Amino acid sequence: MNELVCVACRRQIDASAKLCPYCGADPRTGARVDTQAILEEVFRPRATGTTTDNVLEYARQRQGIVIALSAIVGVILISLVLQFINRRNAREVSNAAAIPLTEVVDTKDNPDEVKQQPMPEMKFQYDGQPQSMRMVIVEPGAVTPPEVLAAQQQAAATATAAPAPAPTPAQQAKR
């Protein structure tokens, strides 16, 4: 590996280097090269355009921001227009004649509809036991099955035939 000593900074560098990586000078002569002029010659700077061109270039580079800002501005504009319309409608009075509700909505009885029978009043004692509610039949014209009728009659006969239990002392004290 060939090494060369830079004349300007006296450091050892690679012999194939055209510029010293430490000081930027020509390693053989020690003359400093204007790197800015070389960079501008190789990488030509863009010509500054008009303001519109700059804004469009900015929008091309940052599309997400531009889309988000456009959506926000759109929502704000729509809400402002809606607010204007609502305020105008609140203070303006229409010159048109009022329309009765009966012309808009059909509130008359339709003869094609079948009229529902009202629910019959249910007279029974409910002591918080759901079993008693299950026994009630609400259908009009319903008939109790004969086996249920026979069981009910037999239960009523045994209840009247059996002697009443003797009252407890606590029940006697309540009387």
C-alpha cells in the first residue's frame, strides 16, 4: 500500500487520494482547492422559481400534510356554511302557507287494517310467585282441558274436607 505525506498538514494518506481527507488540500502541492465551487459545478443549484412553483414543489414533497390540511379546511368550510344556513333559518320567516299535519301524515284509520281487540283485564292474585302467572290463559274463548278441570276439582274437594291446622301461639297473639 503506497502512502503519501500531505504537504499542508504532514499526515500520511493514501497515494491515490486527490485531496487530503484531513485538511482538504492537494497532498502534492499543498494548495487548497475551493470545494464549494467544484460542488456547485457538479451539482448545479436549482434556479429559484416563482412562489407558486415553490408551493407546488412543497406540496409534492409533503403530500400527507397537504391532504390532511385540505381535509381540515374542507370540514371547517362545510361547518361554517351549515352554521350560516341554520342561523338564517332561525331568524327568517317563510312566506309560504303552513301545511297542516294531516296532509303530511295519514292519521285516519285505514279500513284495510284489522282492528286489534283490547287485552282483557286479568283478575287474579299475584303473590310474587311466577307459577301463578303461568296458569293464566289470556286467549279469548280458551277452554280448560278436562284433565286439568278434574285435578282442580279434586284439589278443591280435599282442601275443604281436610281440617284446618291448629293456629300457632304466634298467630293467636296477632288476633
